[in-house]
Amino acid sequence: MGACIDKSRVANSFSKAAITYDSAAALQRTVGYELLKLLKLIELHDSKKLAIQQILDLGCGTGYFSEQLLLRYPTSRLVGLDIAEGMLVHARQRHRSTRLHWLCADAENISLADNSVELIYSSLAIQWCENLPQLFSEISRVLTSGGVALIATLGPASLFELKEAWAGIDSHVHVNSFVPLDVLLASLPGSLSLEVCQQQTRVLEYHKLQELTSDLKKIGAHNMNSGESKGLTGRAKVSQFKQNYERFRQSNGKLPASYEVYYLQLKKC
């Protein structure tokens, strides 16, 4: 994965961002709804919609899509799992359905019984996992036979503009590093079949670079790799970084922030 991801920092960062998360989660909303489209496709070809008793929202954050899933499945129960307790505190305050249960846990160690979940929904969460074989083993373990996991995650081309703008300025890691698709798929166990695999590039646009960095902080997704600088970055370096990023300014006058997104539909054999 390149630089290692610090799990405790991930939890703390997203916990602190819980209050501001929804206001800056444009990418998360877009990708989450795109992932729901896969669910619609399954329903078109499968009459088992009402048979889904238990859903797991893996990396549920503030619970926005937990609520969307409950609206789609009005008789199902849902477990919203997240590593950040602060996110779950916010989720509990906003979503009070008796069909909802919130669980603070690591996706690589899901605290649910074997064969207990018919549907797993996970949007922009597993990129913070380090042991992908363990993650997918846990997903397979908790899924029932024939159960489905819908997953959206980020690829290594995400925020390439940030990476290139920092390149050559210093040796520190300034941008989160994500795994390529082949590594992701190679981590799947034999018990999970790949039914759908899609790749998209999503581009957010900003008038000022500060708006982009502010959004990353508001959603808790700023740099959390172990190779980042531990001290303050000097003014000269920051100035050079801003100058480098200006090379990407588009004809419409806006600065792009590109995200490489993978969408997976997995089925337990």
C-alpha cells in the first residue's frame, strides 16, 4: 500500500470531523448514490428484495446511507459499523429508528455472527483498511450464502493533482495512498465471486485550493499515512505547492480534484 495508514489517526480524524462531515461530503454523496444503482440492478434481476433481513453498512459514517437503505428495505434491520465513535455519536442523534443498531468496530474485525447478513453496503470506507485479505475474509464470514456485498473504494490515481503539486518539494508523504484494482481483486477469497467491477473518475472543482484542503479536513480525509511530516510545513514549501497546483487550473477558471473510484459487487458462493 505504500505508506502505512495509522488506524488510530483514522478513527480520531473522522470522529473530530463528524459535525462538519455532511456539509462537505459531495463526493461521498455522489459515490454512495452510484453504489445504490448497483442495488437497483440486482433487484431488477432478483426477486429476493423482501428476503433481506439484516443489512450491514460497513463504514457508515454519520449514517446518511444507513437511512437510505432502511427506506429501500422497510422491514429489514441494519447495523451501522464505523471505526470512529464520534461519527456514531452523531449518527445516533440523527437516526433513531428501532431497526438501526450502531457498532463501533474495525472493518477487519466485524463483531457479528457468521452467516448473519444478507447485504453489505460499503461506500468509500475500505480504502482505510490495511489488511485487505482479512477484510474480505470477514465480509465473507458474516455474509449468508448467496449474500451480496456492494463496495465503493478509491484507487491510487485519486488526488493525483495534489501528489504532483507536492512532488519534488520534499520527501514527505502529503497525500493518502490507495491500492490499485489488481491488488484489491487479488485479495478476494475463493468464497466471494466478483459479479460487477466498474471504474470511474470523479472530478470535484474548486475556485481556490484552500477550499479543497478545507473540504478534506471537514470530512476527516486529510493525510493519514505514517510517512507524513510531523512538523509544520514551511511557508516557502506551501507557496511552491500552491504555485505547482495552479498548473491544473482549467479553462473554466476552477481547480480540479480527481478521484479514481472502483465499484464492486461481490457474492458469497
